[in-house]
Amino acid sequence: MGSPENNGGNAQAPVVSNFIRDMIIDDMKTGKWGYKVVTRFPPEPNGYLHIGHAKAICIDFGLAKEFGGVCHLRFDDTNPSKEEDEYIEAIKRDVRWLGFDWGEHLYFASDYFQWMFDLAVRLIKDGKAYVDDLTAEEIRKYRGTLTEPGQNSPYRDRGVDENLELFAAMARGDFEEGSRVLRAKIDMTHPNMNMRDPAMYRIMKTPHHRTGDKWKVYPMYDWAHGLEDSKEEITHSLCTLEFEDHRPLYDWFLRQLPDIHQPQQTEFARLNLTYTVMSKRKLLLLVRDGHVKGWDDPRMPTISGLRRRGYTPESIRAFAERIGVAKRDSVVDLALLEFCLREDLNKKCKRVMAVLNPLKVVIENYPENQTEELDAVNNPEDESMGTRKVPFSRVIYIERDDFMEEPPKKYFRLSPGKEVRLRYAYYIICTDVVKDANGNVTELRCTYDPQTRGGASPDGRSPKGTIHWVSAPHAIGAEVRVYGNLFTKENPEDTPSGNFIDNINSDSLKIIDDCKLEPSLKNVEPGEKYQFERIGYFCVDEDSTPGKIVFNRTVTLKDAWARMQKKG
């Protein structure tokens, strides 16, 4: 969303128009909002942001920037029982990491509690709100169903003075939680269930993280939402489609207060991603019950999890632009997100050599105790990244999967009597295979052709196979965490039990603790990203210490999305 500069980086996608952008363009032409664009991103501080929020952030902040406006970061902190300062700081960090800034426009719903309360009193005086003594279960019963109208509460016709007195008593904490609510007086037969005398305030005696014990009643979201937008003079209140049925209530509350700013709510389709759940409640369950190792577990769709796994803000912004802004919900293939990531990392990351499952190779005709430095290209996509030196010696490691004793046809890697090219180094031929007592291959004996230094032969021969390697005496040990999808099904909810937990992938994390890296990676820092040649993209994890390097696999080199586009 927004101008090309908002997409940033190398994963930039072209700006594509959408119905919200077109609406804003029309509004700017007519001067509907005084030629201003003021949007807001209003998260509840009750969990960490996920990739769906990233889409909303790109829309809210991107469109505001594109049209010379501002976007507010507003915390909708109306439920103190679920909110924590930890979440507030995490949300700020995530928004900034994505490349956006709210400047001086940081707000909290709690900033407006007194103003909202006073407006509620005003509705009571106007005969448009009343205190109801029904229990939550009784209120549900009286509300009716989608096919049956609701019934008026027996307390609906209380007088204004009694309602004012009861509401004041609620605010003082004179009543128990759940014993009373303040409800709007609209229409119990309305076809939209949200319009059947919705609750505006409930009694909660939980201390608030910002206001302490001052309040014993807290506004419901539907009452607070439009007022917050009004107080901040929001022009375009952009929400996901689940709020579409709430828009008539949003508008009703504002119409009862015609002297305050009247913002406009517009809905767009939320992001649904394969192999992923997007409910904060479900993500919290995964964390709380130990199915993952925290909100920033690299298997989580949280922004912090994606960041730790090695995703870049540019790739996520490019993804948000590619999927666009639609009016109907749909499911986006995870492969598209990975495609945007590869497209970005391919041009940014240094190529290095790492062996995840090492097999020892002794080059018998290479001089003992000799080491030479070979030139390796850091990134063929960007010559400015230059080259590096990699050491080569008599003993190296190769990937165990790059050797097969009895290979099938069209196997172009190493096998007995077959020649392959070592990346940046020499041609070698396997002459002998060493096995243990159980018949497992433990070592290969090879010879090399000293005339093929750098991977070229003076006689013009060219092996079909090229494999990577690491010099054994110079290798750096590392732990590599290989992450897969957290769920086994594209739709995690697709289970007979109705419990998405049943579809958790028990193999979503594999830890390889005996990897061998080239020595250029000795002093890596957490967050640095590399392409392990022929394997994939990897990111240094924050668990790394001077004595132990830990890499997370970010994404494979295999590009499912590109293949699908070619087939399509």
C-alpha cells in the first residue's frame, strides 16, 4: 500500500490501485474531508501482532503517506483484564520494524475514558441508553436469533434519573461485576443483531495498566471505536470485513452525537494464509500451552516470529502490495509470502558454504598440511558485494546427500569413479569408500585434478555436477534449526474434532547440531542473513553466543510459487 518508496528494498512490487485508494482519490478531488487524509492503526494490546496486522499496517500507514496525510497509532485499551505493557512495546517495535512511524500521533483509548463516559451520560439524558439488570445469559436470551426478533428488557423503560443514578453507582463500583450493563436503546427487532440494544459499558474492577483503579466501568468496543475515531478526527477508518455488520452501529452512535466529528468506516478483506491461524486467541493458546516456544517462535505468523526467522520488512511490504485490497475474504497461499521473501533475499544476502549433514572426504593426492585461499563470489546478483577467500585443504566435508554409492541414472553428484566439481575449487573423483562395522559410509577417499583450480579445466571437460564443501580444519561448528509449517493442513481448522491443535505438525522443528560452516561465519551477529549455497536462506538466531552459533532456516531455495505460476 502506498507509494513505491513505502515498499522499499528489492522486493518492491508495482503500486496497484484498489477500491480504498480510489475512494480516497475521489475524496481528495471533492475536498470531502478538507483535502486531508487521517487514518489510524488501532490494535488491542492483548497479544503480539501477526502477518494479518502487517497487511493492515501497510494499508493504514501506506495510504496516509501516499496522500500526504498522517496515520495514528492508537491502542484500544478498553479491556484491562487482557492487556499488558509488554504487548504495547512489542506492537511499537513491530510497526517501526515494518518501516512506519506515527510521529507525535500516539494515542490510547484510555485517554478518552472521561469524555466517553460524559457522552454516555448525554445519551442517557436523551433517553437513548439505559442500565439493564439482566444477566449476560438473560441478555442473550432476550436478544433473539437471526430468524426471531428480540424482546425488550423489563428494565428498558427506566426513567432518565434512575438510569443516571444507577450508571453513577456502576462507575463508583457499588455493584458486582456482571450484575448490570449500560445498553443503547435502539431496536430489539432490528434484523442486524448488533443493533439490538448493544451494551455500551460493563462493570470491571480490574486495575488498568494506565489509569490504575480510577475506573470501575469500561466502554465496549462498539461504543468506543467510533468515538476514538471522532476524537482524533479520523477521515478514513479502515477495518477488516468482520466489522462490516458493526458499521450500522458505528454510524448510529455517531449520529446521536451530531456535534462531534463524523468519520467514515470502510471495510476490506482480512488476510487468510494457508497453514496458518490468525486468531490472537488461538495464537495465545499455542504459546500458553507450550506448542511453540513463545510469541516470537519462528514458526509463528507473528511479526516478531517472522523477524526472528529471517523475514525482512521489505518482503512483507511487497507481499501486502501483491495481494492487494479486496472486498471479499479469500485464502492466500503461503508460497506467495515465501516468494516475496526469496525475491528480496536473493539480491541482499551473501552466499556462503555450509554443510548440514557432513561426510568427511580425504583428497589423497593433495599435499598434507597445505592450505590455499580460493576466491568465492559473495553474491552474483550484486557485483558490488565483492568476493571473499575460502580455505581449501586435504580434508573437507561435503553433504552426505551429495554422495551415493550406487546412484540411479541422471545422478550428477559424487559416486565411485565419478568426477564432480567442488564449488570455487577443483574437480575430484571418488576412488574409495570407507565404512564402519555396520556398513555405514564414514569417509570418502578422492583424488583431485590440480589443473582445475577455480572450477575450470584446460582440456575443456566439465562435470555435470557441482557440490559445495567446507575445509575440515577450518570449519566452524553450528546448530541449525530447520523450521517447517506449524500445521499439516492448508486449513488448520479442517479436523473432525473441530480443534485446530489436532493438525499441529510434530515435525515442524528439526535441530541439527553438528553442522559445519566456512570460517567467514565465525563472528556473525544475531539477525544477519545468508544464503547457504544449494540449501536455502538462513538467519542468525538471537540464541547465538560467542561459543555457539545458531542459525534458523528462513526459507528454502525451492520456489513453489514460481513453479505454480509457470504451470498456471
